[in-house]
Amino acid sequence: MRLVYLILAHKEPEQLFRLISRLSSEGTVFVIHFCKNSSDIVFNEIKSKYFGCKNIYFCKRENGAWGEFGIVKAVFDSIKLLKEKKINYDYLNVISAQDYPLKSNEYIKKYFKENYGKQFVRFWRMLPDENCEYSEEQTWKGFGVRRIEKRRMKISGEYYYIPDNHYMPHDFFKNLKIFIFEIPQKIKEKTLKTDSMNFILSTVFPKHRKFPGGIEPYGGSQWWSITKDCAEYILGFYNKNKRLVEFYKQTLLSDEMFAATCLMNSDYKNNVINDNLRHIIFKESSSHPKTYTTKDFDELKNSGKLFARKFENTIDENIFDLIDKNILDK
């Protein structure tokens, strides 16, 4: 069983080194994406560490900041690289440099061998149901629909989500009166520039977007494990569906939608297991997952998952030693 790990990294080289060391085994290949917005010094340190390693590759650096489409591009850059290098593998695992395995390499390979052909992707439907304003399956509730409806536009370093709710429903003269009336307050609060742009953009783009026809949108986790043929299928999907790609370029957190949408609108959907094999816990009202420490060891050990995220060696390095000693080295 030949595995590829695509690792999305942006900091803490020592933690990345430990992760790669732990996941290394015969036939395993690594593709590292290091965020373009992060330190060049750290990136060069990582490249120097793995100089000459025949099983470690670096893909093109994209903007990997939170919410950016560059994260989607990084994944497809990596699949393209694997195809161009003619790397033979059975499963592609997308993980972050802040992940860590909860099972041994032998166990992980055996698991994928026994389940070969299944695609492990956490997903949910996004559009409203007939009897509900949002799909009961999706965890974002109504916010997920807003991700589709609103354009995410970056102008002069500022992000705008258009149309702005303040100017809905669209009535130009009514909204103009509201805007003019609120100018003194906007000046006082120092938001006149931002609010002016919101008003202009909401006037130019007054209506909610509609998802490209013929495709049903899905949300899900950006961390998944899929077979080589499936990975190359979604690469082809990405290359052929330019309209969908352009749509997602103006969508918040498109990395949490694109792969699931590709697969659930394909023949692979019957083989998709709604489980990404990762133990990830989001605290209520937080956009970032829980950071595990030694006090979470029993939870991690009993999770039954192959991987977990996230970990921070600057917060608690001992959790890695606990996992190594009591799970991975047994």
C-alpha cells in the first residue's frame, strides 16, 4: 500500500520534521506546500532539510491564508505534480503540518488496503431543504448558504461580502437615503471608507449569486483521503469546470467545499464514506479547531481515528511523546 501525504504547512519547521519522520515508511511519498505568505527563511530551512530526498517534493507556493482560494490551488498543484512526476500511489492523504497520526504506519496502510476503493471525505449538503431553511446535514447552518450567495471581494486589502445585508432588499434610492443619513455616524466611527465601498459594490452587484447550474454544492472538511484515480478525476474536474472555479475564487473558505462538491457530483459519490478519519473538534462559535494537550490524551487514544488535528509544539510538546510512547511505538 503506497501512500502520499500532502502536507499544508505555514510555520513551526520542527513540528513538520517530526510529523514526516513519524509518517515515513517504505514507499511513502510527501508533497509539501508551504504558504507563500509565510517566512521565506523557514521555507528555505525546510527545503535544506530535505535536499536530495527522493520521496519528498515541494509544490508551487500559493496564498494559503485562512479562507483563501490558494489552499484549493495548492491541493491541485500537488496532484498535478504527482501526475507529472508519474508517482505511483494508492491513497492521497491531505493533512496539515499541525496534524499527527493516532495509529502506526502499519495500521494505516492495512486500513487503506482493507478499504481500497473507498473515498474518505467528510461532507454535507448545503442548499435548503423543502421544510427547512438549510440542510439538516450541514454543520454551518444558514451561514453555509450565505457563503454561496455572497461574493467575497478583495479591494485595497479589505474583504467585502456582497451584497451587504444592510442594503438588502435592493432599492437604490432607499439605500442611498440610508447611506447619506448614516454618514455622520460613519465618520464618527471611522467606517466611511469601508461602508462607502459596501454601498457601491452592493449597488453594482445587488442580487445574491446563484450556484452554477447542473451541480449541487456540498460542504465538508478540507482534510481527506482518496485513491489515485479519484484524485486525478477531481484534478480533471478542476481543469474543465472554469466557471465553477471562478465562482469559488469569490467564495469564503472554498477549500471546505470544492473537493466535496466535485466528488458528490460524480460517479465516485457511491464510494464516498462520510468520514475523513480525522479527530477534529471545533469549539462552539469558533472558526478554528481545538488544540490538543496532554490532558486530551485519553480522548485521542479512544477516538478510533487515524489522524488528529491540531497540535502546537509551542503550547504542549509532551502530547507528541505521550502518543508515541503509548500508541505508536507499542
